[in-house]
Amino acid sequence: MYNGKSRHIRRRHNSVRQLLSSGIITIDYVKSKDNVSNPLTEGLTREGVERSSTEMGL
């Protein structure tokens, strides 16, 4: 799966796996409509802009 050029990817992958198994980090699913970064990646309706701005504290 990995070759010599992608060794750093394997190291990071293993580090993340260790952190997950020890409970230091968790990965949670976020629905697209609830994703705070949406205004930075796609066009939004007025309501979407207002909701996102409020969530970001603007």
C-alpha cells in the first residue's frame, strides 16, 4: 500500500490510529448542512449565510 515516497503518510496514519484507539481524539460525522466551513466552499442561500455567520460568531 505504501512505498518509500509515502512513508510519511504511513507514519501519520499510524499516529492517528494510536490516538483514536487511546481515546485522545475522536472522529464525528457532521452533516453537510451543519458544516461550519460551507461558506468557504460553496455558494449559500441568504439563510445559510446568516446561520453560518452566527455559528462562526460574526
